[in-house]
Amino acid sequence: MRAIKITEFGGPEVLVLRDVEEPQAPDGTILLDVAAAGVNYADTHQADNSYLAPAELPLVPGGEAVGTTPDGRRVVALLAGGGYAERAIAAPQAMWDIPDGIADGQALSLVLQGTTAWHLLRTSAQLREGETVVVHAAGGGVGTLAVQLAKRFGAGRVIGVASSRGKRELAQRLGADAVVDSGAEDLTAALREANGGRRVDVVLEMVGGSTFAQSLEALAPFGRLVHFGQAARQGAPVVEPGRLMHGSIGVLGFWLVHVLQRPALMRESIDDLVAAVLARELEPIVGGEYPLADARRAHEDLRARRTTGKLVLRP
């Protein structure tokens, strides 16, 4: 079969289409015929081996896929890897049937980025009615859904942060009450200005570096910053416990792996997200589809911030 196989770590150039042996599904797993594979920012970290979980070579990347089971079911699955391929191995406990009315790209948007946005707000931040929420990368896969979900969950004000005018306009169309340029010289001041001069209650932060530090400074007492990525590849500054106590603020980390270890939590978010899409209360944004052979270009576009919403590979 054809797959993207990485034989050395590096940038997008290491994503090479190759002919490889078809994977053999161990007992208790299922071999899917892949119709579409999702691209996530975490995949770019895996390619250069800077992800939370160290990678081993050679590898076929890809943590999610829409495909068909041997008995003909159309499903979306979270994978241990191998999604950038014509066939991939899936575990039944991390696989969900896709109802009619949900397109491939929408299903891929929901299964990882949608559940991440859902749990950032509900499980980690425990958003309360009327609070102000800041969503960084508001034009991205998680961000476009987090903006909508924050409003759906009762946020009093949602502030979308994005790098381009087009992305900020998209965030506003999806429900953001205000938008901020991520390149603002004083991000803390810009966030407070967007909130009418007041500090904010919840920040969903996935950049790291100075963005993390300035977002922390924007928190009101009892505010929470949830850190779920390091797109800047700079890490995050050390936070002294006394700083947290002085401001009565909190910093939380989030990794979807821990939700997957609690199937009932995962099921709750999947069911709610699917129902919201079918009821037209939630709009997954599919920002681009690429042939499998163009995986390198997908990563280049993602890292250059040229994309919005969910990116999809088609074998």
C-alpha cells in the first residue's frame, strides 16, 4: 500500500510517500480502509521528535482516520499512529460510527480537535456561566470549535486571538465577541482592552513562550489558563507558586491521552459534539484537503499559519 513513511526526523521534508507493507491487525484490532486522515499540529512535532511522547523510527504518522471496517461500517478512529496511509489499524474502543449527515472532514474535526476543545472548557477550565474566555489560535482546528463551544456553554464574552485578519474575521463569524492580533506588542493590554478594560477568566493557550507569560498576566482572580500545546517550540516560562497565590490564579495542562483513558468522558464529548453538528449548532471548519502525496505541503502550510480549521489528507 502507499503511506507517508518517516525514516529520519526533521521538518516537512521528511514526509515522503512510499510503497510499504500492509499492516497486520493484531487480535482485538481492526484494519480500516482509510478514506481520509486528519492532520494535526502535534504531527509536526512528531515529525521532528519534539512531541510529549518520543517517537521511534521508522514511522507512519497520523493519529486519526475516517475509514471503512471489513464489515462495511463507516467510522472515525483515533489511532496509535499510521493514519497517513491507505490502510491503518484501529482499536474498537477508540472508534466511533459516523452518522449520516456528518462528512469525513467534519468527523475528523470532531474526534480529536473537537473533543480537545470540549474538555478544555468543561473538564479542565470548568467554565462557568458569564465568564470571559480567550481562545488563542482561534482560526485553527481547536480554536474554531472552542470559540463556538464557549458560547454554547454560557461564556459571557469570547475573545479570539489570531495571526491574520482573515482568521480574526472567521472567529467573529463563529461567535467571538472581540478579536485580538496575536502579534500585538503588548498582548496582556490587548486582551484587557478587548474585555472592556477588565482581566479575563479563562485562557486556552497552545503557543508557549511569551504568549503564555502575557496571557497569564491577563488573568483575573480565580482565572485559569489551560496550556495544551507549544506551537512556538519555545516551551513555557517557569511559574512560581507564589505568583499563583498572589493572583489567586491557576495554570492547568491538558493532553487528550488522559481523556482516552476514561472512555465515559470521551463518549460524553463525542455524543454532544455530533448532536450539536446534526442540530446545526456547531460548524466544524474544514480548511483544506490534500492528496496523501502532498502531506509535506500540508505540514508546510500548517507551520506557516496559512491554514484554518481542519486539514485532511486523501489517500
